[in-house]
Amino acid sequence: MPELPEVETIARSLRPGLVGRRIQRVLARWPRSLRPSMATVIAGCEGREVVGVGRRGKHLIFALSQGGHLIIHLRMSGRFEWVEPGGDEPRHARTLWRLDDGRTLAMDDARKFGTVTWSDDPAATLSQLGPEPLDPAFTPARFGTMLAARRRALKPLLLDQHFLAGLGNIYVDESLHRAGLHPLTPACSISDAQVHTLHGHIQAVLAQAIDNCGTSIDWIYPQGRMQSYLRVYGRAGQPCDHCGASIERLVVAQRGTWLCPTCQPCSSTPPG
């Protein structure tokens, strides 16, 4: 599933070709992905201009003229492809937007888990999401208050989109390693210094990943470069870049989790 850096990269890549274009027709190949209904999405799109492309957490947001919005969650296998006039649509195209310049934007989704939601108020629709980790309002003090109130282990808590929006398996593991924190450490047990360190590494890892267009680990999202800079994720059995110990893999909250047992005991000094 694309995480914050991948979704941000997708939004930036779509913006130049999509903003300012008028949607002439919507083709629904998999109506079950359209919410609240196929008819609502089609009626809300056709004839409207795309005036903005943004992101909230792992969700893409297309702002339309007359106040409408599309909220798109790519889930496990969703991705976008441009189809030139007269070209063939992708094999797993589920929703297609035909534009006034003759091109078509296709949402390709082999597993059919992605969703397209029409909303007149995306803030309300996505109100259950936690704060954005790169928002200036997400300060170490705010993060510390959030953590102090939770007894959950750090890894599943940071994956919880109601707690903090946009983080997924890759960047949680990378942030915890760089902060020197074990994924099973209770959130409420870490010190103020560790809160500041973790906060800084979450923001630094996400910024680095955005600069590198996210992480590519399969055919679904091929344009990333961040995989060359990952320190623990997917590196079981390889030496830790900081201390040389062998990276280990365990399962936390039913998710594969990678860590360095030397750099990340339950209470430790962060690696440099």
C-alpha cells in the first residue's frame, strides 16, 4: 500500500497534466469502488474542471470546480496511468476519467481494493485521520502529549491512521530504527528526549523518501528510489549500517517488522 511519500509523489506527478482539465466523461468498470454510489461520482465529475490535486494521509484528493472533491485511496494495488487519444486502457482499469484534451486518466487496480469517494467536504469525510506528520502544527510537544496518553506499543500505534496519518510499515520501521526504539516499546514509557528524537526522525525519513519519490518494492509502484536508502526494512540477515549487527525480522501486530537488536532494545540511545 502506498504510504505518505508515494502518495505525495503521485499527487505531484498528476498535478501538471490534470489541473485545469475538464472531465468530459467518467467510465466505471468496477462500480463497487465508487462511493457513495456510481451515479453520485459520475454526476459529481462530468462537466467539472479539476482545480487542484492534493493529499491527506494516504488519500489523494482531486478538487473539482463548483466545490466537489474526489477522495481516492489506492489501497494494495491501485495506480494511475495516462492513456493517449486512441490508446488502449490498462488491463485492470476500474475508473477512467476522459478529459477535454483527449487524454484519459485511468485508475488501474488489479486487486480491486481501491476506492473513489465523492465528497463536498473532504475535511469532514477524513475527520477520523490523525494529524499530518509533516504539518508545522505537529510539534514534538504535541507528539509527546499524544504518546503519553497511549499504552500501546509504538509500532502498531504509529501504523494507526487515527493516531497519525500517512505512516505505513516501511517508514515506521525506518523511523524507529533511526530513533533507536524497539517497536514493542510502550508509547507512554519513552522519555521527552526520545519523543523529540522520534519526531525528528519521522519527519526526516518522510522528507528523504519524498525527495526520492518514495520506495519501489514491486511492479505496482515503480518510480521510487528510497529503497536504496532503507536501513532495516526488508534487510533481514544483512548487517546494520550503524553497528554491524544482523538485522532481524519479527511480526508485530500481524505485520512484518525489521529492526536491529543492538540499536533498538526497549530503552536505548539512538544510533547516529
